[in-house]
Amino acid sequence: MAARISGSVGSYESGAKNVKADITTVQQLLTAAAKKLSRPQFDPGGIDGLISRVASRSGTVKAITAFQKEQVRMIRPDSRIDVGGNTWGKLTSAAGTVPVKTPTPAKGLITLTVSHGGLVPTGTKRKSGEPVGTYNGAYESSFKLSGGLTGTFRGSIWPNDMTVKGHLLDGTYNLHIGFHKGGSATKQTAANLVVKTSGIRAGLLVEMRKSVSVNSDSSSKKTSSGINIHNGISSTKRSSDGCLNLPPNDWSRFMQLFIDGFPNINDWHAEYKNTGKKIGTLVIQP
């Protein structure tokens, strides 16, 4: 099947629509063109379906711009590929036949098993007398997917500050897809079903954000609500008031599985505005 896109791809400043599937197709074509023409400047630097909001930080935008300068002979490249446009025609011709990668939907219920080993990551604020830093790092746990999706990642069950917050108790919980920080915000569109590390973003929800029992250094802190699974700040720093975190690199690979596994945006709003359908269970264990 010939490659095709449903909307424009390129810099957001140019007004490109940047639907994830279309970005992936363009990245595949650019990668192929770079190899066939021996022009590394056409290589987007990866095929992830993502384009940075800042054009200067996007390998894909840089690749499009370079291609337009050299192959389309544009004096002033617009850094955008339009459906049926001149750049699209030149790119598909240069790339030749490229297998189009399509997401693989999840099959069956998913189990996410988080094994923490009783370890306390360094950097966790604790009440005097409580164990501190029994694990040298910010992410002490193994996150293993089985069932409908598979993969193993690093992560943490710990909040930054245990003196006021708490972490989930060992046990089994319902797991839903949805949008972190979505709350009662406007429903997200299909264009927002991409991996993000800030703002309202696709993630996993524990018990649909309802109240769950937690362990805390504070005697008054017995439960927490709004528990999600989302990304930490960096490989050495979490961002958690009780949510489960994965370091950014693991997060990108982890969350992409769910975005590909559940491509229908309606599934991400099946229960409430930004709370989607149940996809399986979360198991917390030593």
C-alpha cells in the first residue's frame, strides 16, 4: 500500500496539523530517503511519531527543511509537508516503496506488575527514624507488562515527600487509560494522543483516580486520590505526590505501547471526560 498522510506534517509554527500517524509516515519516508540518497541531513533521528513544539529542537523539522532546500529547491522552505504537495511528491519519489508501520492494538487484558523489593529510593524525604535511601537511585522498582502488552521498565512507587504524602499499599488495583491532570478539563482530541512529559497528557489511572489506601510517614495520611502513572522529571528526579513515576526515557517507550495499543480516542474517555476504559490490573508487590 502506498504511503499517505491525512494532514500536514512539519513545524507547529507553520500551522502543520501533525497527526501522530502522519508524523510516523513522514519520518519513515525521510529515513528511507536519507539512506537511498546518502544524505544524513534528511534523517529525522528516529521514528516515534513526535515533533517538538519548538522547531529548532525537532530532528524531523530539520530534516524536512533540509529536504526542501536540496530536493525541492525551495529558496524559503516552509518546513511543512502538505497532502499532495510538491514536497510530498518529491519525498515519496526519493524514498521509494516503504513499508508503512501501523500500530498494533492490544489484545486482551493487561497486567502491570510493579516489584519494589522493599527498597527506598534516595532523595525521598522521610520522617525522622524512617529508612532513607536503601536504593541508590530515584527509581527502585521494576515495571513489567504482561497479557495484552509486554515490556519491562524502571519506575518508582514513592512520592517525593513521605512526611505529607504516601505510596500505594501492596495489592491489586483496577487500571484505566486516561489523561493525567485531565480531571474535568475538556475532552482531548485524537491529535493529543501522543507521548508527552508535561501538562495534560496520556497516562494510566489507578482506580479511576478514586480514593485508595496508602502508606505514609504521616499518621493522618491514610488514603490518597488522583493516583496516576506518569513520567518523572529526569533519570535522577521524580515528580510525585503519590503517583507512580517512570524516568522519561522509559516513559516514552512505555506510554507509546498504550497509545498504539488503544488508538481509538473514545476509549480514553469511556468513563468520564478524561477517564478511559478499564484495560486490566496493577499489581504492587515486594
